[in-house]
Amino acid sequence: MKVKKQDRAFFWATTFLRELHACGVSQLVISPGSRSTPLTVAASAHPGLTTHVVLDERSAAFMALGMGKSQGKPTGLICTSGTAAANYYPAIIEARHSGVPLLVLTADRPPHLRNIGASQAIDQVKLFGDYPVFFHEAGEPVWERQDVNRLKSVAAQSVSASLNHKGPVHINFPFRKPLEPDPGFVEQIRKENDKPASDKPGPRTTVSGSENSISLPDKIKVLLSKCRRPVVIDGPRGVLRESNAAALLADLLNAPLLSEFPNLSSEKKISGFDGFLKNEAIRKKLKPDLILRFGQQPVSKALHFYLHELDGIPHIHFGDLDEWQDATHNVTHRVEWHGRKILWQLDNVRSNPEWMKQWQQIDEQFGSFKDRKVADEHTLTDGGVFMHFGGHVPDSWNVFLSNSFPVRDWMLFAGSPPRSSFVNRGASGIDGLISTAIGATIASQKPGILFIGDLATLHDSNALLSGKFLDHPLVIVLLNNGGGNIFRMLPIFEHKQLYTDFFETPQLVDFESLSHSHELDYTAVSTIKELKALDLASFSSAGIHLVECKTNAEASMDLRHSLWNFSE
């Protein structure tokens, strides 16, 4: 096809996006800008690509991250040149560390405008360092066969790398003016895109090994055959998988299952470990002879203490990412699992029956103790909120847990997360959490509930602009306890003269006014009675529903400490 100079950048972008769609990409999040016009117009002209225009680049990137978490396939990001791309950085770091596929398509100034002080021109070549699993400078449009074929293969290569290596890909597109195509040519391309895709073979992508099974090395089978006090730990993972390997192994071994990841129900699951493992005497009593750990590093501080004290105990890690996950430096054996089916091939391997009984008895005692402590509260606490919702969130809903206290409080008060739950535990930041929840809600087409603190809400308040994209309700349970209460569990809390202003940093924001300014549904909860009267079924309309729970910070911290100080 002969393409006029005015239309070259647009058709170059069209060629790339057509191949992305052929490789399975269906969602694009676009940050408005000028230099990215060819990519933006090409996306809008393709009926197979669903586009979402998000004003704030950081929010846009986390929204795409949420889509990738929900669908297990990459969402594309498009932005203009300059610092717009730099705002994608936090989400790119999270995607790499949590193993989420993501495609970052940045427009750039052409080479003749670089490093000479031209407006909105920064060095975008490998802008994100080593965090992308693949980077490519697409180059300016060149209409030679090998250049067009290379562009197509870059699209396929991008999807393949993002899926197989579980992380973000960065493709940089330098465009020179004119950026705006002829409207008539855009309409021609739109009509072509409406036609059924050609069956002509191209460089399509595959996901290697995603459905394969694996067998265990003999030395690991020997460890499993000899263990009498095994413990199975299921950590968080970036993208939801159907694999239930940890629960199956716990059932096979009759071993306690300490799960931070949504999995199928297991009678071996221990709900209260995040509380009672804070007790040093209990940790010593429950010392295992084999650790079998799946996924990423545990969130639970109590579990971290437990693992840290187990030097010399065989520790098998079943990894689902390329990077190592060994923060306690005591992993002795690694299995490249990646969510695949494991052929255990074990005969008559069972733990000591008394071992499992010990865990279950302590778990039951802790559960009763926790119920009494929460029931004795006469003011609204963070723990009371999680105890209430832990038993009322419908199974059909997604659950999103913010970092800092919410993800820990859910485990402490409500137990293991439900099967369809999401956390950003790659880099564990508090940025972009509302955006991630919005993205996953859009992609999953399911209602959702997000538990988040007041500071994290303010950190991502621009995400509230994107509530308009939701076809289902997203309930944001805002735990307003007056700042960063996570610091109260650290020694800095004793430095009273500087603690409040420099660490807890309470903010004087009227969240009801913030809700109304974004035309959101708002509910205030400040008492236990109001909490119990709250019915999630009433939040049936599409969009964001903000539920502000005004909790007592002192009482919330005292309640946590009482559970952490549990003893038999």
C-alpha cells in the first residue's frame, strides 16, 4: 500500500496495533497527549481494541496493571513523550516484581530533536532501566519490507515476552510531524479493521509451558518421604491462577496450610497464624522439620519471624516468578514451578497426626480469643470492620486489599483472603491501589470491594475520575484512622515530638466533599451499629461507592496488640 507522508506515522502505529490484537491484546489505556497521536488514533480506529482514556498517567498505568492481574494477559499503555512516560514507572516496577504482563508504548521525539533542549524531549531509551523484561526502540516509519516485518514481529515478541517472562515490556516509538493523519485515510483503515482478520500466517505468540506438568527431583521426594512435621505456606502471587498445588500438598501430607493466597478450600488451612505466631513460645512449639513454600514472600510479619528462626530446616520454594524469593536467606531447594501441575508421585507420605492436631488446637483457641476481644469493643475499630466484612462479602465479588495495615488486618481478623482477591505485593507501595482495583473490576466484569486507608486513598485520588468506566459496583471501604497508623507498630512511635508530623501525617480532608465533587455515592460509618446495618447488596449500581469508616486509631492498635500477645 502506498502511504502519503501525512499518514505514515498513523499507519506505522496501525500495523503494530493490528499485530498486537492478533496476539490477543484487547485492552488499551491511553494517556492524552500530542506526540502519541498516531498510536491513539490507530487504537480508536480498531474495533477489536477497547480503549480507556485516563487523565493521570500514574493512575492509568496502575489501571492497566489491574487489568493484567485480572485477565492474565497484557494490557497496553499509550502516552506522549517526556515526563508523561516517567509517571508510569511505579506501576512498571510493581508489574515486574509481581509478575504481571504489561505493554508500555511510549511516543518519543525523533532523534534529531533529542539532547538539544527541545520541548518535552527526554532520554526515553531504556527509560525504565532493567525493570522491563523486553525493550525495543521501534524506530521511525520506514516502508521497506524488512522494516514492516520487523515491526510486526516486535508486536508478537512483546506479547510473548510479557507473558512468558511475566512482566512489563517497553516499546519506544519516535514520531516526527505531521502526527495527524488525513481523516479520509483514517476512515479507510477503520473499514479495513472491521473486516475479518486475514488467515495469512504471521509471527504470532505462544506461552511456553503454561499448561505443562512437572515432576519433582528425587532429592525433594526423599525429603517429603521423611518429613513428620511439615508446614505448607502459600504466599501471594501476581496473577490469579487456578493451581491449587499448595492445598493439594497440605491434604496429601496432612500438614498445616498457612495461606496468604486465594485457593480452594482445604481442611488443613490455619486461619489465625498471623496472630498466634507472634508468640515466641508458640513458634518454638510449632517448629517444623520441612518447609514447603509457594509463590512470593509472605506478607505476614509473624510468618516472617517464624521463617527467620528456622535456619537449618530444609526449605523448598516453589517459585512462580523468574526472580528469587528468599528474604530470610534460608531456602535450601528451589523448584521452577510457575503455576504448573505438579506430579507428586508420593506413596504413604503422612505427617505425625499429633502435628496437625497441635496447629488446629492453637488455631481454635486463637479464634475464640479473637472473637471475644472484638465483641468486647464498644467503639469502631479497624479490626471490627474486617471481622464484619470478612463474613459478608459475596463469593462472586473481587476483594482488593491495600498495603500497610489493610492486607495485614484482613489476615489477622478475617483469615485467608477469598479466592478472587488482589494485592500489589511486588513492591508493596501504597500508590495506585484504587486504579488497580478499577482496572481489575473492568477486566473481570465482576463487582468488587477495596479496603484502603486514608493516606493511600489520597495518594490515588485522581483514580476516582475513572469510576465512569465501571459497569459494575466497586465499593471502596475507606478506613479513616487519621493517618499512617502502620508506623505505630515501629519504635519510631516512641518519638512523640516528631512522630505525628513526620510519620503518621494525618490529613484534614473531607472525604464526603471529595466524593460529591466526583459525583460518587457516599456512606459514613462511625459506630458499630452503623457498620452492622450496612448491606453490601444495597450497592448495586455501577460505579464507585465510597464507604468511609471513621475508626478509633488508639483502640484499633490496642486490639491488634492484644491479639499479637495471645498465649495458650
